Amino acid sequence: MTTRLASRGLIAALALALAACSSGGTSSSASSSASTSESTAASASSEASQSAGESTGARSSFGINGDPELSQRLQTALGSNGNVVSMRGDQFLAAGADQSMKDFLAGVGAQTSDMSIAFAATADGLTVYAMRILGTNESQLRDKFGATVGSGMGGTQETNVGGKKVLSITNPTTPSNFYLYFKDDTVYWMMGREAQAATILSKLP
């Protein structure tokens, strides 16, 4: 999986979640971003599957200075169903993340050096993201990240998926829904069917 491809997928997903941090985005713009992210995720999933065929269960990262622990955490949940890539916050922002990302970090009292990102696309079409912000907690992330996504997509519903308490967001433009899970200093979000998300969530901490 190339850095550019994964970055586009991450940026598209973060645009959906964080645009309202700086602009108070509407549900229309969020739906557009969601469609873009779904399209990118499909391409990423295809390339991830090819990579998996070459090295089943292998884990790659963007350079040796990514977040190996976060990558391993996500890879353990995925098993051989997808390969995880990760990058540091400075790498992510350099790849093209916009001002809304910087505003989000400022909103939780964090700096670029506190952030890391991990990403995976499974062979059956689920996309999984994990964003770790050192020094934050579940309450902060839920307030800043969860509330923003909910306002952009028309609201969230608290539910239990895979034995985890998550925020579920119905995507009106595709069959896939969004699932947000907050644990310690990390927010996980997934795009796909509930059964797919449940499998991964059940294996996360």
C-alpha cells in the first residue's frame, strides 16, 4: 500500500469527521465527504488485499518511526484479514491534512508530536482507522471527535457492537455505517456493515 493512497483515505475520513471543527460543516458536505472516503477505501482495500497476498498477516508502517504499538494493536484485531499501515502526526499532516486537523489537535490540547494514525482495509470491504492522541482520554475524544461527527452526519446513536459501547452513525448515501469506539487515548472508527465492525471491535482492548 502506498503512502499516498493510504493518506488520501485517511484524509477523506478525517475530513468527514473534523470539517465541522473549523467550519461547522453541514450534513450535505459530510455526505459528500463520506462518498469520497468510501470510494478511496474501496481502492485501498483492493491494494491491501494484493499486499496481503504477497505477505499474509504482515504489518507495514510508514518508516521506522510510525507507531508500532498502535499498528500491532490494530493488526491483532484484524489477524490476517488486512495489513495495517501507520504514520506519525507530522507525516500525516505533511501528506496533506488541512487546517481542521490542526484545529482538532488544539481543541484537545495536543500537538502534532502527540498524534499517530493507523489504517487498514480488509478484503471484505471494511475500513478501520485508529487515531492516538497522547495525553488525552476517552471523555475528551468523545466530546471533540464524536460530537463533531454526529453533528455533521445528523446525529449519533449509542449502541453495543461486538461487546463494545460505540457511537453508531447511519450513512444515508451508502449501505455502510460508521462506528466510533473510544478507548483511553485512542479513537477507532470503522466504515462498513455492523457484522464486520463487530468482529473487529470484539478483539480490540
